[in-house]
Amino acid sequence: MTIIHNLGLPRIGARRELKWALESYWRGACAVTEPLTVARDLRARHWAMQASAGCHYVTVGDFSLYDPMLDMSARLGVVPARFGWPGGPVDLDTYFRMARGRAPTGQPAFACEMTKWFDTNYHYLVPELASGQVFALSRDDLFEQVEEAKALGHAPKVVMVGPLTWLWLAKAQDDFAKLELLDALLPVYGQILARLAGQGVTWAQLDEPILVLDLPPEWRTAFERAYHVLQSAGLKIMVATYFGGLEDNLITAARLPVAGLHVDAVSAPDELVQTVDWLPATKVLSVGCVDGRNVWRADLDGALDRLAPIHARLGDRLWLAPSCSLLHVPLDLTVETGLDPDIKSWLAFARQKLDELATLARALEQGREAIAPVLEENRAALAARRASSRVRDPAVRARLAAVKPEDGHRASPYAERAMIQRARLKLPLYPTTTIGSFPQTADIRATRRDYKAGRIGQAAYEEKMRAEIRHAVAVQEQLGLDVLVHGEAERNDMVEYFGEQLAGYAFTSDGWVQSYGSRCVKPPIIHGDVARPAAMTVAWSAHAQSLTHKPMKGMLTGPITMLKWAFARDDQPWRDTALQIALALRDEILDLEAAGIGVIQVDEPAFREAMPLRANQRKAYLAWAAEAFRLATAGVADATQIHTHMCYSEFNDIIAAIADLDADVITIETARSNMELLDAFAGFNYPNEIGPGVYDIHSPNVPEVEAMTRLMRKAAARIPPERLWVNPDCGLKTRAWPETEAALANMVAAAKRLRGTGSVVA
């Protein structure tokens, strides 16, 4: 029998139930029992979904109240000293203070660093390790969830982050090799596995996605040592890899002393046969055969062509699964009643992907004739997509073909532009600005809902948004910021907002995907060639500029982020789609400039995230990614200042590519890393201007003037002060107005303290 199983499901809820419950608890508006009850109900619902789809095991441990890496840190008793944890069980409010700096009880503290999970838009909480770190089993959440699943009649397969991946992604607070801690870490993992075995769990899935990375030899060697220790726990272990091929780690992974191995055959289909060749005759191979990261329907015929020979060789040792956790896609397509029927027929969300697995397993067991009607319907949908006029636009393709190399370069080098821009903008030393968005209040969201639902007309909606812009500008004027923003009240999301105005994008009503904690996004779907039918932001920005004599930033999302934070089409190279988006943005930027906007920010927070995980694939990506950014931005005059923004990225290995963007100013997240990310810019001698974030906008804590001053002094030790800006880490849409105003007032005060006389940069 071909077993199907799942690596993980979306956990926020089809209607974001967990989000609302968590945020209510954090505000102090409900007891902790409310989010815990919602969480329990969601787990039961998701286990039932897996069981009804034919999964032989339900996945336990993929559910989290914030983040699985944080869950693992808490289970291991890895709690930094600043959170005041006395030892023993890690309580829920300590857990939330680690995540966001504050909880309903306990003293506020500096939240743990947050960064991207491999090359996805999901953020994880970075574990913090000290030399001689002590590990101790400190949470029982996993065992409690196993009992929940068993009580509902399910056979649980437990999933957790594997020890090598957890350790690799952790941050050493002192100067020591993290691998030195492995021997102390493994006994606690062994204790967890043994206790699960005592509960009757037969399979544990340990996620080790670092096996798709370029690993140093000592880390590769550590895998066999680690799993030799863990194999004695009394249950079967499946090591799960995903997001890429194993390549030089293939033999290591295949030979691990475990009962099963999961591989991502969507990312690396050509590696599948070689994996089977190296797999020991007793080991299960779980093949990730439907895409866990994108929303397109699987090509069932193509999947069966790859799987049938493997099934013939492995028989019951072949398991089927998504390529990775389904966390990265929306939960259920059936709730999308407003999607165009043709486009909807091309898609599969998490629930539908489980059905695809069941269909493939049935075909392998009973033959393709057993699923003939399903195969025929699948072929028709794929053919309709290929033939659709919505996919290809001859005018877009002709314009892209006509692009010349000089279209991607500014007229003058940065040093010359900087003098012209300083003369125009007349900014003080350490100029202050924000990243773009201001609080998206309940009133703003209600107005947008009413407008979309037809309860208010366009004129009333636009007047409300203009009032919000007036308020945002007035607040910034009063606070004394130097370069202002209009606040983005009219925008639902930094990608969705633009995609709604571009040809080639489609949108869902409830296609929510978790980004971090309770933060969710609704990625658009790029189904065809991209073009800009009309101006998107010019009227709002021009109105904002009319309200002030200070410079007003135009705010756009860059081509790589517009691509990466959408569900991108899979029928052409990403470069082609990125360049199409870049041309659409180029038109918008030139229109902003013509409207008198002299500072234009083109955000690229996904620039680092979209980079291939393997070093040998990065050069080509970085070349076309930088090309797309420059194609979008290079058409402006020297006097127009181009900004970009990146957050939660490691910059050391891409600093040359960042310089290749040739943005006049880059703003980056550095507060949680205590300005450490600036080392890459200082070591490279980055030539342009930088705004290192001085406070963490993901925490509700209001930063003190002294703390921000101290951070900027650290920055000035690395970067010349005349090239430094002062700004928050990221946009402020998730914050409330009182804390926003208090934080920005302190930020401006910090800049003035640094500035001294406040003289204009010459």
C-alpha cells in the first residue's frame, strides 16, 4: 500500500481564527484560555482534514502559537537571560516575550531576532546560544498534542525541527563553534523521542532542510553521529529535507541510520532516481511530488511518469507527500467563490494538494484507469491554461524584447548624483524618515471593507483616505521628521495593492498565508504577462506632497518582491516575469517624478530571500535581480533620489549585488541584530547612503532615546555619518498610533542629539 502523509498544514485558520484570538490575548482583552481553545479546535479540524483525504498519519507538532523554531527553543529550555525565566516549564508569556518583547504578564524585554526561513517569506525566531549552554526538556506541548490526536482516533506522526537544523540556524552569543553543543543537545532530543515512543507514536519526522545547503564537512559528518544516537529512542525516524536537491549531501542523507528519508522531488526531480539508487533496501522514501510552495495544480500525468518506476522498485517503501509543509499555501480553494472560474480551475491549495496525493497513490496501486476521469479533467485544465489569452500579452513581450542595456543605468554615478540631491533636498546630518506605512487602524480597514462591499462610493472612500493622509502628514510635521511619507492608508498590502492594479495578477478573498506570529499576507497569483494599465500611486503621493514643503517619498514595491511575495507563474523563467514587472514600475516611477516627487522608495525586502540556497546558482540570480531593479529605477533624473528597503536579511554574501542596485539610499533592519548587519556594509566599503533601523517595529515596546542614540553611534563607527539616515526597522502599519508617535518622537530626539548643531550636509 502506498502511504500518503503530510509534512505540515497552515495553522492560522481558514478565517485567521488564531490570529484574532492571539491578538486579543496580547491586548489583555481575553484570558489565555481563548487562544488555547481556538488552537485546539484548529488542530482537530486540520487532523480531520488529513484523515478524510486519506493520510495514513496525521501530523502532530506542525501547529504553533507563534513559530516552530521558537517552540523547539522553549522545549529545550533555551531562554535568554533577559527574559527572567527562573527555570522549570517555560510558561506561555515567557514564550511570547521571546517572540515579540511583551506579553500580558512579565517585564518587557528585547525580543529574539527574527529572520527568513530559508528562501521563503516565513520568518522564524532565531535561537540564542551561549558557550556551555545547558539544555533541559522544558515544555510538554508536543506530548499534549499527541494525546489530543489519539483521543480523536488518529494515528499521529510527530514533526519537529531536527537537531542539526535547529543548531545551524541558532546564533552563538559568544565566540565558539555551535557544533560543540551537539553532544549536550542530543540527550534532550532523545528524551523527547523516547517519551513520544512511550505514548505509542511510531513515526517522528525530524526536519533537516539544511541538507539542501552547502554544508561544511564537519556538519555533514555530524549528521551520522547525531542520528546514530537518536535511533535508539524506540520509534521510527524520518529525516525530511525540502526546498532543494541534496546534491553533495545525497549520500550522507541516504545512509543516515534512520527508517525514512523525505526528499523534495518538485525542486529536484532529476535527483530522484539517484536517491533511490543510494537508498538502503530497508528504508522508506517519502517523495515530495506536489508543490507545497505554489498554488498551481499538479500535472498528474507527469507526476505518475516519474513515480511509476520508483513505485516498481520500492513498492510499499514509497510514501507520497507534498514537497514541503503546506504552511506556505492557503488552506482551501473551495472558499474562493469570487475567483474567476477559469483561473480557479488551474489552482490547488493545501486541501486540494492532499487530494492530489490520494489520486496519485490510487493510480500507483490500481492503475491509471482507476482515476481516468480525474486525469482527463486534469489534462483539460492544464491545456486550457496553456492556451488562455490571459497568459500571454504580445505587447508586453515586444516591449521587453526592445529593452537596451543603457535602460538599466542611471545617467551619472552616485557621487555626482549625491551632490545634486543634497542641494535639492537640503537635509540635515542624520536625516530622519520612516519606511513608509503608518498604522492601519480599525477605522481604515472598515472603510476599505465598506468600499469593496459597495456600502460607500468612491468619492466618500477617497475623501476618507485623503483625511488619513492629512493626519499622517500633520503628525510627521509636528514630530519634526525630515523626509515624510503619505502613510499608505489606501493600501491593503505592499504587494496585493499593486497587483490589483496590474494586468496579469489574480486575487483571492481568503488565501491567507502566515508570515510570522499572527501576521498574515494574502499573496496575489501571477497568472499572465504583467503590465500597468494606469498610474497606481501618483494621485495619492501628489496630494501628500501638496500638504507639506518637506520632501515626500513616493512608495513602491520592487520587482523581485512583487514576484517573490506572489504565487509566481511556473510556465516561464522568473527573470522574464521580474523584468515585465520592472517595466510596469518604471512607468510609475517616471510618472511620480513628473508629478514633483523627488524621493522615491522601491522596497525590495525579498531580494535576499529569493536568492538560491546553493552558492553555485546565486551569481545568475543576483545578476538578473539587480538588472530588474535598475530597469525599474534608472530612468529618473540625477536629482531624484531612489531609496530601497530590505529587512530581516543577512547581507554579507550579497553586498556586491546590493551595491549593483545603485540605489541612492538603502534602509535595512538592524535593531534586533544590534547593528551587526552593518558589518557587511562597512567591510565592503559600501559607497552609497544607509538607514540602519534603530528600533524594532514588530515589538510594541517604545524605544528609549538613549538606546537609539547608542545604536546610531555604533553605526557611525562603521559608516561615515554624512551617509547615515535614521529610521525604524520597517513599516509601521501593524502598530497603534500612540506607540508610533512616542517611538518616532524619541527617534527624532535621538537624531537631534547625534546631530549636534543640526548643520546641513555639504
